Amino acid sequence: MIELSNADIRSLQKLIHNISGIYLNQRQCERLKQHISTYISSNNFKNFQQYYRILKTEEKHDEQIHTRELLSFATNNETYFFRNTAHFDALANVILPELVRRKTNPNLRIWSAGCSIGPEPYSIAITMSQNAPLLKNWNLEILATDIDYQSLNQAKDGLYNKRSLQNTPEHLLHKYFQQIGSGYQIDNEIKNLVNFTYSNLQQTPYPRSKFGQWDIIFCRNVIIYFSEEQKRKVIKHLHRSLASGGYLFLGHSESMLGLSDSFMVTNCAGTHLYQKNDASPIHQQTTKPKQTEAKIRSTKSYGAHNWPETLNSSDLTMDRKETREGDKQPISGNLPPNIDIENLIAKGKLFADKGEYQSAANHYQKVIDIDYHNAEVHFLLASVLEQLDSLDEAIYEYKQTISFDPTCIMARLNLGRIYSSAGDREKAREEYKIALSKLQVLPPTYDVQYSGGFSAELLTKLCYKKLEQFPTM
């Protein structure tokens, strides 16, 4: 097997980014290194340099066999049917009836962008089939696109394992799938509703419907892999691709924050999505996206600065200490010149202290655009997103904090609290257990980072108290 250097991997990382917009982190690069090393050997390349020259040559031609294989290694195809059921509830119970009532022509156009191996567009097709009486005499078009040809071929086959159907209701499984050995073949009626084709969101023009602009676009868990600049470009082009009043679905961990003001946040069926409305940009909204009982919700938000309200003084006797100095994560990476990161953070904190959470979030987002690996700012952004009731986005930012600083105990505790409020006992228990394991190796009087001065001993007692509420199932 041919050994690849770090410089070789950086070359591939840059090439993948230029072609697809996907940025591979260090862990993903290590996995790519193993795949490509095997691929080079099995395809009889003499060395990496020869392989890389072929890739660069393919950029100028339509036949891109090795480039397609490279992108297949780089993309994440972990998905399943009816992922985020609230989105499909909203589609069936709110959006579809609204479009049928509002539209002046009987054409419904839906685009699944970044469809991977197909569960999302097929879930859309099943939802449409379940609502067939509403669409009588309507023309339905469902386009599904992806950058990975292997994923598209698998999607066209329509054969899935049990894991891909983990969230599929039993009655739909029996109605729309046929079991073949250990796999499940989707019904031809559903398969024929979806048209699969290649598309790269980094390249324009975007696909167009045969009837005009799209009424609905699903682009979930796609832009999360892009840089902030690329996210803005993609959102801009998706906006242009939507018909007036059209709807955009993003993933739970994706936010429009700082990317565009050309959408309104629409809340329905226990989730929120984005509606194209040029006359009413999102920043003019007077209502914030709130969660219903079907979704993660919080009757009261607790940022890092008000954890005391979650403690019972009769059970916990440790005194609160003053916040210690030096709690900040070091700024990482090579930053652009003349950018005052500390000033942006300080202004964000000032806005947060004044209760101007949207302004605070905007400042923190600016820092992240410049220095994405700054764990402190991801944590601060998560805290103000909680105050804005944007809990899905807050969860994502807390997870980003942990990915860049695995020692961050408060991110774990805050995740545990959010999951607990949502009634997700299993996830809450897991976060409290991890936090407890990290607290137990600290000195009892250690002031925990971002806690506002609480000691390890005090927070350890809190974890035990919380875990008592979530006994092992």
C-alpha cells in the first residue's frame, strides 16, 4: 500500500473543497488517507503524484471517473427514511394543503438537493402518495440530486437495509416496501415519482423544474459541510430557485443565522422552516421560532450565566465563587489581518448582558466566520441561541464546542438540560454521565470553565442529582 504524506492529503482536501465545497476536518482526512491509499494501489497508479495529475486533468473533461470516486469517499451517506418526522408532518398537514389552496396552476414542484442514497426524496414521494386525494388532477414533479454518482445509483436501485428504515412507521413499511432477503425494495409506484440526477451546489445554474421555479426545496444536512461564504452563496441560489412563497427545509443543525435576510421563519407542526418572502425579510419578523411539544422545547432557558437557578441550595452547600480569569480558549488558526477578534467577542457579550441576543449572535457569528475552530465563541453563540428559543441551532453549537474542545463540561451540562426539558431522557442521561466522568478527575475546588464560578464539587453533586431522575432503563 502506498503511504501518503500530510501534504498529499492537504492537496486532496483542497481539491475536494474546490470541487464540492465540502471541507474535511482532521478526522475525516485521516479516514480519506486510508481510502485513497488503498484506491491508488488497487488502480495500479505508480504513486500519489500520478494519481493527483489524473484528478487535475479530469477537471477539464466530462469523464471524471477518479474524481467521482474521490467525492464518494468524501461524502457522508448516513441517512434514513423520514428523518426528522416533524418536517414530513409539516409537509403533509400544513404546507401541502396551503400550496394546493394558494397556487393558481396545478403543478407541484419539489427538489431534494443533496439526496444521498435516496431516503429523503422517497419519503417525500410516500408523503405525496399518502395525500393523493388532495393532489387529484395535479402534476407532481420530484427531483433528487447529489454530487455522488455512487449514491445516485444506489438511490435508483431503491434497495435498503433495515437501518435505513429505522424511523419508518410499520404500516408504511408494509405498504411501500417489499422484503427481499435482508433488504427492502421500495415500491415501483414510489420509485417512478422521483427523478434522480447529478448536481453540484457549488456550480450554477441550479436545476429548474419543467414547470418553472420550485415550490419546495429540501436541502437538509448539506450546507453544514460548507464554509460560511459558500453557505451564503448556496442559500442565495436556493432563494432564486424557489417560487414566490416557496418553502426551504434545512437540517436541524443548520441555521439561516447570518446567511440571509430573504426568508421568513415559518413555524408549523412542531418545527420551523423557511419561506421565501422578499417583502418581509427574516429580521423584520416579530415572532421567534418557538418549539411545540413534538419538538425540543424549553419553558425556561438557562445560559451558562444563570445555572444557579437549576440548583437547590438545601441539597448543595458549596459556595459560589467569583469567575476565574483565563477561561478563554486560545484563538486558533491563521486569522486575517486587521480583524479585532477580542473586540467582536466583547461586543457580543455586552449585547448578551443587555438582553439583545440577536445582536450578540450576529457578533459571535462574525467571529466564527473568521475563526471557525474557536470553541469559546461556539459556546457563547449556543447560549444566546437558547435565549432566542433556537434550540436546534443551540444544540449544534454546543456540539461544535465539544468537537473543538472535548474538555468543555458546561457544553455537556447544557445539552443534558435541553434534552431533559425535551423529554429525551436517554440523551440527557448520556450527557450528564459524560459530564460527571470529566468532573470526577478534577480537584473539588476547581472552577469549571464557562460555569460562572461553580466548582467541580458543586457541579458533580448536580450531575448525581440529575442522574437520579434518569434511572437506567
